[in-house]
Amino acid sequence: PVDYYLYEGNQNDCTTLKPSFEKIKKTYRADKVIITADKGLNNGPNLGYILSNGNGYIVSQKIRGASKALKDEVLNENGWHTNLSGDFRFKEFNRTIEVEAPDGQKIKHEQKVVCIWSKKYQLKEKSARDALLEKITLLANDPTKFKQSCHKGMRKYIEEVTVDKATGEENKSVKVSTSLNLEKIAKDEALDGYYLIVTSETELSLSEVIEKYRGLWRIEQSFRITKSDIHGRPVFVRTQEHINAHFLTCFITLTILRMLEIRLNRKYSAKAIIDGLNSAVAVDIGKDIYQINRRDEVVDELDKLYGLDFSNRYVRKENLAIHHSEIINSVYTTP
């Protein structure tokens, strides 16, 4: 991690791109930045802003929210490559799209589309939808519960109809009944397992696009570590100054953790390093003598790495302070 910016928790991700981008380019004096992001930042105005400033993007794209032309091209069987086991397929193609720049001008540019289908992802999506349909079926006898339910995605598979059973005609005065939208279910089922990555960098190979996009997992992992292991959230302070200080402390901690992961050849996770360091506790037993409590494998590895010696059961206070300063200096200066 090299930098971060804080925004209000209720601020939409789409609105944070422009100010963050401008800060990055100014701070790091970058002529061109290629942003890699998930579908949360993929919309016309954002892509138009990125391109109008001479930058590029690699972002994921929702296939279910895509245009009919894009869906048809994805589902076209031509151009697909399948692995030997048949559980993974991919293809790529270029297309011309139009986005709007901040000044209102239309920008046409060539976009590379990388299509991926995974059996594992297909089963995951099918399982989630089957669970949803099962719940809908259980509630079918009481249509009013559908309006009360806030279950994500439930209402898109429901059709509410008011039909007079005697005449077979629609009558709004008749009690509402519900049925499954079989057409919508079939359309979604046909798209199970597919996901898309789109980029302005058409000269990149398919493998390069996938590799660069998959690098996002490290950023997502850093968010998880910050929120859970470092206790970045929930935030128990109120003023903006204290909130900024809290997240700065978390960011410094995350940076040191990542440094230690690299120095330890990624043998241990961030959580394992935290647990290991927490196990190395020194207890004051009097007369400036400290007793070193339980240690684990991570602490032993750090001892070897930085040439420290915590093998003694008892340590004088001044020696403990020397060890502490040596560790801090080593983390920041070791290549």
C-alpha cells in the first residue's frame, strides 16, 4: 500500500474516482494511469473522465446489465477456447463504444472485451438463485409478504397479477396473486458462470488483462485485514481529526505488516504475524527485569531475519528497549 483517501461512508464509489485520480496524478507526477477496478466504478461518465485525461482502465463489467448486442456476442459460441476438463472457457474480442467526457463531448474508442466462463462460478450462481426461488415458493401463499420482504433480488423473479378466475381477465379489484417470472429465470440461467473484463488497453494480451485485473485481490485483502485484524472498523471516535488519526495508524500498521510478509517470503499471513507478535509478551517482574512469555514460530523467524536474540527467558529493561529499536530500524531499512 502506498496511499489512501478517506470519504464519507455513505458516499457512492462512483463519485470518488475523479478526486482520487487527480490527487494520484498530482502526487506521483504520473503521465498516464491505468486504473484497475471492479464494476462499481464502471459507468459512462467515469470511463469518459478517465479517457479524456489520457489515461486507461481495466474494469469488470456486469453481463446481466449489459446491452443485448454485448450479451449476444458473449453467448455466441464462436471464438471460445476451452480447457481439457471443460470447466473453464474464455474468449476475447474488440468493439467500439461511445462514452461521454466531462465537457459533454462524445468519445468513441476501441475496447477489448475479455469473456470468461467458469463451471465453479456457474454452480455458485445457480445455488444462490435456487435458494432464492425456494424462499419465494414458501411465501407464495401470502403475496403481501413479498412487499414486506427486503430480500435482495427476490422481487425480480416475481410477477404480481390480478386475474378474475371466473372470466380469466385482468381485474385490478381482484386480490393480487403471484407467480414466478419463468422468462426472467431462464434468461438469468443462460448467463450463469459468465463474467467480463473490459479495457481501453487493446494492445494487452488476454493473459495480461486477466493477470492485472486479478491483482485486485491484494487490495481487497488489505481492506479485510484493515477492517478485521487491525480493527479499522467499526470506528469508535467521532471528530474528523480523530477519524483521520485512527485510519493513519491503521495504514501504518498495514504497511509494516506487508513489509514483514515480504521479508518472510510470504510464508505467513498477516493474521499469523499479528498473532505471533502478540504472543511475544514481556512481563515486568520487578527490578527492571522482564520475563519473556510464550513465543511462536513467527517470532523465531523474525529473530533469525533481524539477528535479534529473544532466546533468554529473562531480559533487562535496557536490552528490551535495544531489541525494540533494532526491529523498527530493520523493518524500514532492510532491502
